[in-house]
Amino acid sequence: MRMSDAVDLVESVLRGGRAPSPRVVDALRAAPLPDDPARCTVDDRVRAAARILALSRLGQTAAASALAEAWRDVPLPPPTSGAPAVALLGLGSAVVEAEIRAGSASSAAVLAERLLANAVDVADPLWLRRCRGLAIAASALAGDNEAALAHQAALRDLDDRQGWTADVTEYMADVGDAVLAFAALDLDRLRGVSARLHRLRERDPQAHGLCQLVDAAVAMLAGEHAKMTATASRLLQGSPPDATVISRFALGLQAFALVRRDEPHRSIGMLRDEEPDDDHLWCPAALRAAAHLRLGDPRSALAATTECMRIRPRHNLRTLAGVLLLRGLAHLHLRMTALGRREVGEAFALLGDAAPISTWALLRAVDQRMLLTAAGVVGVAPDMLAALTPATTDPAETASFPLLTPRERAVAEHLRLPRTFADIAASLHVAPSTVKTQALSIYRKLRVSTRDDAVGLLEQTGYFEQ
């Protein structure tokens, strides 16, 4: 293996870089390395970085992550060594990328900040841009929106100072931008990411999977469900057995779309055999919980997220915020109001200034209104509530709730009173069977199974005050 090949691969991630041939990449995954990383030379650092990147490019995510773990704490060469930037920063950047690809977002975010401090010290603009991109991706995936936005602003400032145009993108920066755009369900922003990735894919094959995933998300938000399914399915079927975060997200996107289209049973079936990764960056439990809430089954929503609460101290914060919102809603449905409100407050505290738009999109309008009421009680900022309020006016749902038929409305007014169906029938001068029929119709519209659940939902959404 030539040292120049290793350098070429490690530097291919820089702005304007071009990946080596597939044959060179394949050869580099077997690059010779010392048994003890602590005794490595400057050249060994570059070879290790090349080997980690080669394994990642070939879809061997677990092997890349294991090698990165072995080399992550190797000390930098001393300032007097005269080592080039590729040796000083190449290994650290490869380790962070491997952590991101393995789904270890929290660990990657910590390593990215350390790497960025070294990049600022080295002061090589190309490597500083690479490290900023890694920090954007790691922060966005870890759920630290404030840090991700700050790194994005710093990256734009660097481009402006260097006179670099936006037509040459940074892969990891686009990973982060795609995460933030999807969290906000921002179609225009996702289209911009897609356009940049299509240009990047021409010179860097590693962008292909992310490009497909973003294209699938664009299709979903544009209402092109068949195109979304086809694109995501191609990505899944083309993924290696060692599944990557991107392939898991492709499956999650399809399940997400099914819940939005009010097909929760299909979503649950699609996710039946799916397990989360270690820190729940990929968290199928959140999608399962949303589907169960669509079905009017809050107890199953809580059961689906029990494991999330067990590992809460190390749970990915981006997905934990959604889990807490859904659990809060489930507890509100079960009339465990204090616990539900506490979880809603904790979710918004994790989110900071970011509105939970993607989680909001999975909920029925009646559930959105219930959460808004709870959020207002626990002191969520008015501007956040205002940002979420437009999402509660979905015309597809307002036709079915709370606009009950006149007979259903008459029965609903009596359901909250301590009266039997026979008593209600006598008051309305109808047969008891008529009252029972109208009550069952109300339950179906509210997607609940008991009178208490129906009354609780109507009360908490302010229906009786209309």
C-alpha cells in the first residue's frame, strides 16, 4: 500500500476533494497498523485514518467503529514534530465520522468539539471546514440544535472569508442540515440539501445513500407517497447487512409517512422486528408510540417506550424529546394529568428554541390541542405555542372532531354527568339503544374505547366550553 493512497483518501473529504478509485479504497481497508496505537508514528496515524474511512466507505460500519474506538485516544504529535494537517486532524476526523455512522451521536459530539479545538489551533482552512461539518452533523444528531446552528453560522463565515461559493458542499455538514430540516419538516430547505448532494455525488460516491434518503423525504413532504416509498425501498435493499444509520432512517421515514397518512397498523407492522441502537438515535419506539396513540391506545404507547425511560440518562436527546411528548400525551389520555404535564414540560425543555414539528405531524389535531393546553399550563413560551398552533388546524381532521352530529352532540353533553344510558335516553326522549349507538359513534371518532376516556378527552380539549 502506498502512503500517497492513504493521504489521497484522507484528504478526499476536504472541500473540492475527489475520492480515490474503488480498488484503492478496497486495498486501504487492510492497511498495516501497529498493534499498539500508543506507539504509532505520524504515518501510522494517516494509515489508521485511511483504514477507518475505507471501512466506512465499504459499508463495514461495525468494523470501522471498532477500529475508531481503538484509535480514538491516541495523543496528537507534539507541536515541534512538524506533522502536516492530514496527520494532525485526519485521524480524529475519521474517528468522529465513524462514530456518527455507527449512530453514537453523543460520543461523536464530544469528540467533534475536541477535534474542532485542534483544527482552530492548526489553522488550516480546508481542515477547519471539514471539522466544522463534523461538528454540525454530530450536534444535530445528538439533539443540540443550538450548537448545530452556531457551527453552521461559523461555517458560513469561514466560506465568506475564504471566498468559497456554496456550490461545493461538505458531506457531514449536509448530514446535519438534513437532520435539522427534517425536524422542522422544511420542504424548501430539504430541496436545497438535495440539490447540493446531487452535485457532491458526482465526485464522492459516499453521498449516494444520504442523497437517496433526502430525496425520499422531499417526496414525502411534497405528497408523492409512491415516489417516497420507491426511493426509500431502493435505499434499504441496497444497504449492506451491517445496517447504517441512513438505512435505518429510510425505514423510519416509511413508518413515519404511514402514521401521518393514518395507517398506524401498517406502521407498527413495518417496525415489528426493529431494535433501537445503543443510545436510541434510531428509536422505533417513538414511532410505535405515535401509531398506538393514533389507534386510541395510550397504554400500548407507554409500554412501547418503557425501554426509553429505562436508559433515559444515555438516551439520544433528539429522539428523547419526542418520546417524552408522546408519553405525556398518553398520560393525559389516561387522566394522569400531573405526570403528563411534567413530561410535556421536560420535552420542551430539551427542545429549547426548536419546535417539535416532526413529532407534532404524527398526532391527530385533537391530540395537538391537548398538548398545547398542557404546554401552556407548564409555562412553555408563547412564541413556541404560536409556532405550533397552525399545525392544529388540519382540515382533514376538523371535519371529524369536534364537529359531531347533532344527536352525538346531545349525547356527549350528557356523558359527563353521572347518568346511565337509560337516564340519558329518558332526558332526550329516545330509546336507550339510540343513546348507546350515538355513544359508540363518539368513541370511534375520538378513537377511545370507554366512556371515561371519551369524557376525559372532551374535557381536556375544551370541547364542552365551545
